[in-house]
Amino acid sequence: MNEEQVYIEQVLAGDTSAYRHLVERYQTGLIIHCENIVKDRNDAEDIAQEAFIKAYRELARFNSNKARFSTWLYKIASNLCINWVQKNKRQVEVEDIEVYMEASAPRHIEEEESAQLRDAINALEPPKY
């Protein structure tokens, strides 16, 4: 069992302070990833924090046989970024999102997850202005 999985098991067993290790490991990269999508540092920090909270609340549903924790966390953050872009009606080119995600996402994100994210991005409606 790797160190990351040990922390996850500790959190699930009730040691909530163990989650700090996961936050410290991924915080900077996740903020950069979000900032590349939403183009605003403060919003990116808020979204990254929301992603960590959501991941913490859903940690019992995480399946390490399907993906790494980082892949799962980045997917949560990416979905939150997409929702933020839709909600705030900011015009961000789909091609830009893909480039930023490829540059900032961990290299081990599986192709299937990237394809799912690309499909979700392509399903977004363009701004009305």
C-alpha cells in the first residue's frame, strides 16, 4: 500500500488530520490547474479548496482500483472549473481549456478520462454574446 493510500485509510478510519498530507501534496498543482482554466488566481484558489472539500466528503466512494487519488481529485476540480465557467459566462475557448489541462494535469490521467472531459467541454453551449 502506497503512502497516499495509507493517508486515505487513516482519514476513513477517523483520523481527519491525515487529509492534510494529501492537501499539501496536491494544493499548488491543483490551484495552477484551475487557474489555467478559469484565468483568475483567486477563483482558482476557491475552486481548488472546493475540490478538496468535495473529495474529502466523497472519500469513501474513491476507488483506488479505478484511478489514482490525484486523477480523481483533478477530475473533480476540472468539473468544478467547467461549472464555474458556465455559471460566470466567461468566454474560454475549448481549445485553450484542453491545452491548459494537458499542461497542468498529472501525466497519468487516463486517456478515457481525458476523452470524457473533452466530451463534456464540447457539450458546453457557447456564450450568447
